[in-house]
Amino acid sequence: MTYLDRILERHRQVAAADRRSLDRLLEEASTVAATRGFRRALADRPSLSVISEIKRRSPSKGDLNPGLDPAALAATYARGGAACLSVLTDEEHFGGSVDDLRVARAACSLPVLRKDFTVSELDVADARIMGADCLLLIAAALDRSEMVAFHALAVELGLDVLVEIHDEGELEVALEAGADLIGVNQRDLVTFEVDHERAERMAGRIPDHAVKVAESGVRDGADARRLAAAGYDAVLVGETLVTSGDPAGAIAELIGPD
């Protein structure tokens, strides 16, 4: 089995065993304070935006920064000029948690993406309840009907939705669902290898009304400038930042001169 197969199998097992009432979760979600506007925070910046990720480990590389302080790191990201945060909440495979998201969001004013594998409507409601401002939907992990249904529910709950794609077929599904915030993952979720040409190829195929995000494998300012030139509005960066001795400086390099 691939990394993605194993992760999805586990998430779907957990979802199948979840007996909570969706109606009750939706009622609770409707009482949560307004979101901070994740998509707007990216669209409003005249230069390349950085979505800075709080990530303890990865399935392919193991520990990256297992002892990180999410509050301190979130505050550093904000001071460094990040537009938004991304926080891993998958505990089993990435060492993340819901507490990481809540603590990070409380430590700054940046909008926050819940970075996880959404496989059920309960996951969508949970994201809103825990305080996320944006939800991740991965096209490679969902069928067409799930993508459409989860996207619609998230929007109904007031969440922005980052739809992650890899190719033209997945882009078609994203657009059918109404996506206006689209991420191109340069990392193949089957092999976990990075293909730096993928994002450049896909940039011109994404309609201009969508905010374009390049994900994974962004190593430095040169990578960021290449992606900005290809038409991306933002880059989502995790490993480079959490392993850096100077995360704020690393963000400044990614953003580049005004």
C-alpha cells in the first residue's frame, strides 16, 4: 500500500466507527465565532503570500520538529510576515493534534487551515468547531460526490476551502465543486516524490478567479519566485520552516523584496 492508501484507510476506519450525530455537530458549529477570512488574506496581498505550516513529522521523512511549541511558532510566523497558518491535526501519521491548531490560532491573528484528511461530513463540522478558518479537501482522496458535498457543507458553515489537486482531471472535479481556492501539490501522494514542474504546468490551467496556491517542496526564495512567476498567489511551506533555525527569516526570503 502507498502512504496515501494507508492514511486514508485509517481515516475512513475512524470515520466509519464515529457514531456522533451530524445534526448536533452542525448545531454546535453554527454557534462558533466568525472565521478570519483565509482566502481573503491571500487574495488581498499584492505580493506572494506565505502559508506557514506547523508540522511535527511526516510519513516519508519522520520527525521534523517533534517538540515544537505551536504558540511560539505561530507568533514567529506572524511576525515574519506569513499571511496564514496551516496546522496538521493528524496525530497518528504527522504527530499533530486539534490542540496544536487551537493553541496556534490563539497565539496570533492569522487565519488557520486545518491540514488533515477530510473523509466525512463529521470532519467538516469538526474543523469549524475546533476553530479552523479553512478546510483542506484533497481531490486524490475523495470521489466526485464527496468533493461536491463536503465543499458545499464547508461553505455553508462559513469555512473557506482549499482544494488540493495534482492534475487536470482533479482540477475539473475541484471546479465542479465550486472551488475558488486551489492548491497544486508538487508532491506525489503515491510516491511522496516532489515534481517541481507539476505546479508550473498546472498554473495556467487554473481559472483566474481562483486563488492559486503551490504546495510542498518549496525550499527557498528561488523556488518561491519561480512559482510566483508561474502565476501563483501563495505558497504553502512546512518542512523548510519547521526545520529552519530562523523561521521568520526564512519567510522573508520566500516573500522576497517588495
